Amino acid sequence: TTIYATRDMLFLASQGYDEHPLSRSGVIQTTFILGFRLDGDGAAKGTIVGKAPGTVLNQFSMDFYDGHLRVATTTWSDWVCPFDDEETGGATEDATNDGDEDVNFSQPMPDIEEEPTFCGDTRTRGPQNQITVLSTESGEVMNEVGYLGGLGKPGESIYAVRFIKDKGFVVTFERSDPFYTLDLQVPSNPLVVGELEISGYSSYIHPTEDENILIAVGEDADNDGRVLGVQLTLFGVHDFSNPTLLARYNIEKSHEQWSSSEVNWDHRAFRYLRESQRVILPAQVQGYRGSEESSFDGFYVFKINKDDADEKKRIQLKHRIDLAPEEDQLWYCYSPARLAARSMLFSGNALLMKNHALESHDLDAEPGNTFLWRLDMDDAVSEKEKRGEECYYWW
């Protein structure tokens, strides 16, 4: 179940199945939504229900604005054989859609007496990505008043979504990253107005103090879609119909490394400081054990200079703060309990926590001189000292 809430409303979205007019099996994955009104005078009251085709990615896939709930979903592949003219009375494989164009949800379902016949890799429909706009005006049932389908290229699914008032931003991915800008001013007529295609993908999109600048975290990738490491991206939407890539920074500096960031699956690990335009990004970088590439587990601190004429200076690395112990102690034994990656500010100093340690740093100090104090959450011991007991490494 996915939870999304505003000051006045709370929505629970659960996945299930519903009848679908073009599914060979007769059903399709569907998101069922229950809305609660938050009046502030006691328990939340369930007041309205609705549904949208497909499945949501996370809480950012939903947004309630001006009496309408916008829902971004992916409808996954239907692994059954295509219809043919004889058994459907005229509905053909083209009518079922192969992923190149939007599905017509209003087309009637042909009568099929026999059980569906599965046929290996032949699919009637690839992943479909869409925005469904639901109105809450009826008071009991959210009615679909707008629909926008066909987002992404064949085979792509939604990797990131962000709604900001009457605008929307969607990232789809399989081999490259189409970044879409959506005009949602008219609920009954949502529109794609801009598209930017770059390598890799974004999995989290964060607004800034400038409505025309977005920060995104994701992974870079090659032309075949193979990921190449964590990247921080700066998008410009001054011209909403022509979004631009202002800058990006890939934290991997060698093919001997691989990296990951908790932000890719937990947005609470991300921190953007609006007053100082700094990003605090947790990351883990590993080299092959025994290689010259050192391992890292900590936080990158970036300064965002969105107006700098030099693209390379728009994302500047200010601090690289490693919370991991010495290389040999990475393979000592630690508690199975771990700290979620989080960053907080107290009296201007950053409190950073990750895995088995907390550290405080003065981010205004010169690089290499930020450290204030450290607290280790458990004592590492060697595998020999564990005497055969189960051992949990730092990672």
C-alpha cells in the first residue's frame, strides 16, 4: 500500500486487478484508491474511492491539486497471445497494441469462450505509462475526467514522477531517459509539452527555490542501458516546452568502481539546503577488493550554481565525507542493525548518519577540515574473534 497525504486529504493506494477491455485475460493490474478527509477534529474519515489503470511507483506518483487527484502509473505487459480475426470477430493484434501507441480503454472487450493461450515471448502489449486525472467533486467516487497515455518509448516504465501545482514531470527508462514536462492546467486535457532525452535515468526529482530548476538523482547509463554509476542532474524548465540539461555529476571516476545511493529508493535520504543551495547526498562506492580504488561509504556535499556560465561549475563537489572505517576494518564483524542514511542540521552543523556511525561536520569549513565529532554505534571485531558466529560486514 502506498500512502500520499496533503494537509486536508490522505490517500491509500493498493494494487489489484480489474476488468480491462483489451486484456486477453480479461483483467489488468489496477490501483485502487481510498481517500480520507483530515478535518483535524478526530479520526480520519474515509469519504471517497477511485481507481486508475496500472501500478504506482511511490507516493510521488499521486498528487492532489485543486479538487483533482493526478495519478501516474505503469500498466505492465500482458503475457498472452494476440487476438486474431476469427476468434474475436474482427479485433486483431493491431487492436491490442504492441507498445508503440496508447491503448484505447473505451474499446469493447471481444467475447472469448476459450481459456487464454499463453505463447512465450509474444506479447499483446508492452508496458504502458499514463497519467489519470480523477475528480473528487462527486464526494463518494472519484470520476476519471482526464487521461494522458503513451508516455515513454516501447519497453520503458516510469522511474520518477513529480507534480508541482499545474505542472508535472515524468521520467521513463529502459535504455535512455526521456524527461517529460506535462501541462496539467486543464484537468480534462493533460498534455505532454516537452521532452528531453539523455543517457541514464532519474529516480528522484526535487524542486528548488527556483520553479524553473529541478534537481534529480539517478544513475548514468551507456547506450545499451547498462548503469554506470550514481549521478546528480540539474534540469532547466525555463522554456517548459524545451527542457534542458544544465549539468550533471557522476560520482564514479573509474571502471574499477561501482556505486549506489539510498536516494534511489528512499527520498528521505536526500537533503537540499535552499538558503545555501547545497545538496547532501549519501553514497556508497566500492572498488574490487584488493584493488587500488579505495572504498567509500558516506556523503557527498555539492554546491549548486545554477546561473554559472560554465556548465562544469554548476554542480561543484565541496566535501566528500567518508564514514567508513579503514579498508581492512570494512571486513570486520558488525551488528546486523544499521542506521538509515540521513542528514540533519543543528546550529549550522551537519549531523550525518549511515550504517554503523554518526558524525558531525561543519560544512562551512575548508575541505578536509569539517570534522567535529564521531559516534560509533557498535564495536567491530575480527572474524576470528567471532569464533564461527555469524558475521556481518560494514556493508
